[in-house]
Amino acid sequence: MEDKVFCILSLGSNMGDRKQTLEDAVAAIAANPEICNLKCASFYETEPVGYEDQPWFMNTCVSFETTLEPLELLDFTQSIEQDFHRERKIHWGPRTLDIDIIIYGDLEMDTKRLTIPHPRYRERAFVLAPMSELTEIDAEIPEDKAIRRIDG
């Protein structure tokens, strides 16, 4: 049996039924046989970052253990985004689903295709707030953008 690596993903959506999209994406991640011990944080409604002329996002984070290699995990998350018709038209623009790899064990990598840990996660309340429910974080949650926890 291969060694399992602890990972955290950030998920966001601001088009269509955001909550249902996130719930379905979490279910798709959990269904992968190379992923186990999945935990999902609360959902948060958050003000957009970067391109601000768009609807608010709903965000969450998931943590799990996996035997997938980093690029295999990236291919898997991008396939889920494609299943939800993710289009990359405007940088930081509206999207049906966005999944980012935030943490992959202790790995640090910076390639054209993937940077781990995610380079801006410590600046993003929409990542840090849900992530703090799953693991200890080494950053202050910024207060420059509105964020509120969605119960139920």
C-alpha cells in the first residue's frame, strides 16, 4: 500500500446553484477510491477577489488523505471542474466551480502547471476561514473582504 498524503482543497462557485454544486463536487471527490478520511468544512459566502463585478461566491474546503500524486490530483480536480462546465474566460472571473490544491502534505513545488502550497492562500479569507475548521493554520484571516458562514 502506498503512503497516504494529507491534502486540503479549496472549492468555490458563484454561478447557478452554488451550494448544490459544492455538495456535488465534494461527493465526487469523496467517491474517488484513492481518497479517504474526507472532511468538509462549513460553507461560506464571500465577496469576490480580483475581478469584483460578479456575484458573491460560496466556498468551502475539504481535507483528506490520498495516494494520488500531485499532478494526478490536479488532473482529477480539473476533470470535476469540467464536469461542471468550468470555463476559463476572465482571470478570477465567474465560474461554476473552482477547485484549488492548497496543501499536499509538506510538499513544496512550483511548476508551470502547479504550485504547492497554493501561492496566495494565506491572503484569502475564503480559504483560511473554512480551512481553519479542518486543521491548524499559520496565518491571520484577512478582513479586507466580507465573508459569512452559511449554516444548514
